[in-house]
Amino acid sequence: MSRQSISFTKPNDDWLKAMVASQEYSSKSELINDLVRQARHQQAKINWIQQKLARAEKSGFSLLHKKEILRQANSRIHD
């Protein structure tokens, strides 16, 4: 595992310490790794949506109703 040295603002450091103190996480490192995992997952979703939008813009109009398009998009995101 790679070791890093990072600095936090006081409010962010206080929040990190509070999360560890609440026993939600066992260490700041565990919490930071979890936040990075969440950010990576969110970025993957954003990339997927951007790809779908780019493809949709190139394909022209859809005959599907808005609700059906949203249902399909949501089912694919959660797969």
C-alpha cells in the first residue's frame, strides 16, 4: 500500500477526527480510502452518463417516452 502525507484544513481535520471518534471508521486512512472509493464510483457513473449522452446526441431523436428512457437509464446504472 502506498503511503502519502497530506494536509487538511482545520474544519476538515476536525470532521475526520469526529468520524474516527464516533467509531464509524477505525482511522483517518480508512475514511480517506472510503471517500476515494466513493469518488471513483461516482466518476464512473458520470463517465457512463457522458458516454450515453454523446451517443444519444449522435443518434438523433427517440420515440420512447421520457419515463421509459429514465427507467432504462436507472436500471443500467444500478447493474
